[in-house]
Amino acid sequence: MPCYNAENYILEAIASVQQQTHSHWELILVDDCSTDNTGSIATSIAIQDNRIRIFKLPVNSGTGIARNTALTQATGNYIAFLDADDVWKPHKLQVQLQFLEEHQLPFTFSFYDCIYEDGKLLHKRVEAPRNLTYRQLFFCNYVGNLTGIYDVQYFGKISISSNRKRQDWIMWLTILKKIKIAQPVPESLAFYRVRDNSISASKTALLKHNFAVYRTFHGYNWILSLLCMAVFLFTQILIKPWYIKKLH
């Protein structure tokens, strides 16, 4: 769990891990040089729960570096992700691990619900194709970072890009390039918090980060990257909305 100035949310995020019905887990929290009380809040909880380990980066380095730091410390057979402002539902790990075992899969993810910054429900659920292909993922990130989980014995520990944004998309692309098709657990297992001041809330900033993925990760030239972005925008506007459900 990377965290930076998340004092308003981190207590709930950590609690959502502690409340998992599958209790055999380790939580590796990396404080990316927070200037608020994030570190002290996390430390006070970790003192009482030896399944939680905390590390602090010497300088603010971004989410990618923080995740890689946690990755090097992980000892489990599976890697799952959660940001400090998001929340897992209590049965999240149990359901996904059973799904992986029953379908003999090395990777899965799930649907998720959206909440406002104050925690109130947005009444919106983000779903995904039932058989997600690399091509589909190439033009749209259908995998919510807070829902992804992969088998370390199958993939090894996948190094995460140092990009401050979209490093999760790059990781899913790396996984799908190997396994070709991914199946989600067809139910919502987490809550994604929509924050007004987050990078992901800025559409212009997201476009820049997405373009950078085509340019740097895929190594495409400007023209091909622009063509990919055109298809990406088409997918975002006309296709992805079909996977966003209104809840009553």
C-alpha cells in the first residue's frame, strides 16, 4: 500500500484489510514522505498487528517507486494492490483466491463501486469484459488497481514502472501479454474513492499519462501514438460506458 498525505483515509483502508474473511495476509505499507499524520496513524496500528509492516522512503518518489519498495518486501504467494484512499470489501481476498483456484488462473480482478471523497456511495459500479483480451486492455484500462491480484509463482514479482501514473495499466498489459485473456470475478469487491484533487480526476492529465504509455512503454513514434490515443478516446467515449452501471 503506497501512501502519501492520506491521513483522512488510511485508517479505513487498513481496517478494510484487517477485516478480511481470509485472514492469512501481510500488509506492506510504504510512506512516500508524507507531511501529515499518515505515518503516525499507520505506525500506531502496526504496533498492534504484526501482519502490517511499514517502510518510509527517504524522498517523495511517486507511487511506482513506493509499490516496488513494497514488492521487494513481499513474501506471499500472491500480490494484491490497494491504495491508501480505497477500500476492500470484507470478502474480497477470499472470493478472489477461491476464483483463482477453481478456474486455475494466475491472475484475476473484479468489478468495483465508486464512492465520493467523504465515503458516500456514488451509486456507480465499474465492470469489465468477462474475457478481457490484451487488445481490449491496450486501448482501455478495464482493471481497477484496487482489485488486481496475481500469482507470484507463475509470473514472478513484476517490477512496476516508476511513472507516477498509469504504472498499474502497464503492469496489467505485461500480464495480459503473457496469458492473453483474463477473467474478472463478476461482482464488486472494493470501493474506489473519487477525489477532486487526484491526478485520475483530471481528464487532461490522464490523457497525457496515457499518451506517455504508448510513447515510452510501447516505444511508438508520435504518429502511431496519436492513432492509438484516437482509438483510446473512442473506446472511452463509446465502449467503456457500457461497463459502468448505475446502482439504486
